[in-house]
Amino acid sequence: MEPAKVLSKKELTRKLQDAGFLSTIVESTADTDAALIAGNVEFKQLTSGISTHFTDTIEKSAGKSTSELSACISINILMKGQVDFALSNHRYTLSATTNEPLLFINVIKEKQLFTRYFHQYVKIKKLNITVDKEWLLARCRNADDVTLTETIFAQQASVFKWLCNKEILSYAETLFNLNKHDCLVNQLQAEQLTLQIFNQCYQRLTDEKKFAVSPQQEQQSNPAFNAFEQEIEKLIDQKLSLVELSTKLGASISTLQRYCKAKHQCTLKEYIRNQKLEYARRAILFDNLSIGEASYYAGYSHVSNFVTAFKKYFSVTPSQLQKQYIK
């Protein structure tokens, strides 16, 4: 494994893109060149086709990274620390200690966004093993294998967890040590251990007695708050006044303003504008919209105004974003 180092937002973006996550956005509350995480972060593609990701870091500032994932099984051995992530719009927080390491598996059923949140001073040691659905189906030997695999991806839940047993934990620790020295013998042993971990986890996913993890629920006191963000999604393309919006949401303007101030530290009008800019950014990155199309999509009559607002919110212009994140 490479020596421990400090990674800024820019450097982490480059590392993720080099690992194959081309449609990736990394954001941070710190400056572009300031430290986001410190420690070892390494991605490896094994000759068998399985991807591994080693993390032994401390998070230096708040931020997040968002990538588009294809259908896959993502196995995580969390040796210490806490991970905060979201699959599409469902957010999860899982923790482990030295005495109680955690095994959790994300089943990505179809192409979707994965967001990893960073929190200052959080230490994490984690091994990730990812197998694409296509890779798995290609190795099925009969119709029963295919049915079993499809059943895993058809489950309603997306995240499952168990306390990590000593055998899998030992395999993970060995993989961390093997990764420090790159040579043929270590690579062959790493392939073997990775397949053993995956085999055990695949069998767990086929077991009816699984521990599904429920997404976090927002704690909101006013009933209007529960539906607010979902309804905003539906109304975002409509040019509504605040009065019209409050009528449709069934809450007073002052109530909605308090909600935005408490949760998002902005006014209702700013929240709607920011959401439109978020949609425009994703459309540029993932839907290949032109800047003019994204400007119209975000509700701006003039591209120059859109570019100004975009840069103010994201600290980068739309064209710079394209150059950084789209190959």
C-alpha cells in the first residue's frame, strides 16, 4: 500500500476517476487544495475481475463524494469507525469498534447514485470488495444459479449487516498486509482470500435470515415538513410564487422558511434555487446536457446568469466542471 498521504478534494477526485468512477463529484467545506482526508486510500482491480478498495484514514473536513454505480454486490468489512452514505435518496450510518467489527453488504440493484459523506475527525479502517452483477451472472453454471442471483438483486432491502466473524476479519487483515507489498505471490494469495470472502457473503445473501438495515428517517415535528422535500421534487420545474408553493404544500410561508433555516441554513427561495442548480449539475455530468440546456433546465433565461449562480454555489463554472469530470 502506498505511504499515508493527505488528499484534497481535487486529489481524491483524481484517485476515484483513476479507479474507474468517471462520473464522480467530490465536494468539501474546505478550500479546493485543503485536506479532505489523510491516510491510505487505494483501489485495485484483481485479475479475476473483482474490485477491492482499502481505506485507512482520518477525515479532516466535512464533505461528500457522489458516483454513479452499476448493478453490483458491494461487501464491506468495517474494522473501525463510522461510515455515512446514501444509495439514491436513502441514507445509512453504520459504526464499528475494534472489539466489534461490522460486515455490511450493499446490493445495488440497478444503476444509481452512491454518495459517501465525510465528517471531521472520523477515523475509518475498511475493506471493500465489489462484484458486478454481470460478472456474477457470467459465472452461473445452470438455471438455478441464475435464479438465485436474480433473487438477490430483486430483494426489497438494499443494505444488510452482520457482526464480522473472526474468519472474515482475519482474511481482511491479511489482505491489508498483502497489499503493502506488490508481488505475484501476494497477488495470488489476495485473489484467493477475496474469493473466499465473497463466497461466504454470497451465501449469506441467499439465506432467508438476513439483517436488513432500514434507511434513516428524518426527525421532523411539523407534518408539513415530512412531505416538503418530496413535494418540492414534483414542483421544482414549475415557476411558482412562494404563496402558490405554500398553498400546494399545505404549510404557511413562515413555517417553510423556519424549516429551511433549521435544516438547510437558507431561505425557501434559496433552497429551491440551489435544488435547481443541483439538478442542472447532475444533468451536465450524467445526462450530457449542454450548458445552455442545463441553464434552461434550471430555469434561467440567460446563460450568463446561470454560469454566475453556478460558480457561486459550486465554486466552479459549468465548463470547468465538464473538463474536470467528463472524459
